[in-house]
Amino acid sequence: MRFTRLRLNGFKSFVDPTDLVIADGLTGVVGPNGCGKSNLLEALRWVMGENRASAMRGGGMEDVIFAGTATRSARHYAEVVLTLDNADRRAPAGFNDADALEIVRRITRDAGSAYKVNTRDVRARDVQMLFADASTGAHSPALVRQGQISELINAKPKARRRILEEAAGISGLYQRRHEAELRLNATETNLARIEDVTEALA
Ligand code: ATP
């Protein structure tokens, strides 16, 4: 799967619809300080399911919505659309029925985020798992924030291991194991309750 297009609308400084074609090879984004280069990388991370407002340099997730300027009023929603080329059909199961995948995340003030994959409503978790299974995502080591290199150098071994696990593409398995453990615990609790009831009836 390859990223081919990123569209932004009302996301941070990108108040007007912006369409970025990601061509084959190396793409460079250049511009003066404060023009929105980091906002582009954040849009990429956000559409892949980032759920920490701090990773978006905001206090709350709604801070990604264009906040207005002296000449333009604030927007009510922000939307980012990421298109992936899936001609090689390597998308994870459940999403592998088209030559392209279009992932949409929209946040509306007071209503939170909603996600779609190829026009189908999905949960944040589905989008996060889609990217985790493809060894990428909001926490991918391929996305390097400003200051991240020095953080990495000073990181504790456990934090460094998490980065290696992301790179190895096994973080999705950890998430699934965690969810399976939660379901197992719930089932054990239900079984214990059934035993109590059958004992009481005996
Ligand atoms: P540098 O080269 O200094 O790192 P940059 O090109 O990476 O800068 P960004 O940090 O991406 O720039 O963009 C910062 C700009 O985005 C600031 O002008 C800031 O006011 C604007 N901005 C951030 N959030 C919002 C928002 N919610 N609404 C409007 N503008 C925003």
C-alpha cells in the first residue's frame, strides 16, 4: 500500500480545501517558518487514528479545527482524506476489496470524530488496526516529529522497544492480545456467575 493523496479541509492552518498529490519517489515540503509543514505531517498522523491531542500540539482534539483569524471566521469541522494505492491488494483483510482505499476522518465541534473507509462508516479502532497491520500508522517510526530524535536518544529501553515493535509491525498483535484478554476475563466472570446460580438452584 502506498500513500498517493492527502486532502485537507479546515484542518489547522489549511482552512481552504487543499489537495496534495504524493507522487512516486521522494516528496519534499519546503516553506517559511509557520507555513504549515508540520501541520501536514500531523494531518497524516491524525487521519490514521491519532487520539492524543498532545501529539497534535493541542489541548483538546477540536484544536485541529481551523480556529479563525482576523479576517476569516473559525470553521465548524475539519476533515482529512488519505488515499492509498491498493493495486497490489496488500491491504489487511476486510479492507482488501478495492484498488484504492480512501480513509476519511472528520471532526465536528461538540460531536467528536467520525471515520470512513471507502464511504463505509468504521470505528477509530478499525482504522488504527488497518494501519498497524500494514506496519504504519499514527505512531509509525517513519513519522519523525521535531525533537523526536533527542527524545529517542534519552528514552528508556522499554520505550525504545515499543518503537522497534512498531517497525516490526507487531503492535497490532499486542492490541488484539489485549482485547482478547479483556474478553477472556469477562467470560471467566460470567462463568463464575453461572456456577453461583447453578449452585444456588441445586
Ligand atoms: P516551522 O518551520 O517553524 O516548524 P511549520 O511550517 O512546520 O513551521 P506549522 O507548525 O505546521 O508550521 O504551522 C504553524 C501554523 O499553523 C501557525 O501559524 C499556527 O497559527 C497555525 N495553526 C495551528 N493550528 C491552527 C488552527 N487550529 N487554526 C488556525 N491556524 C492554526
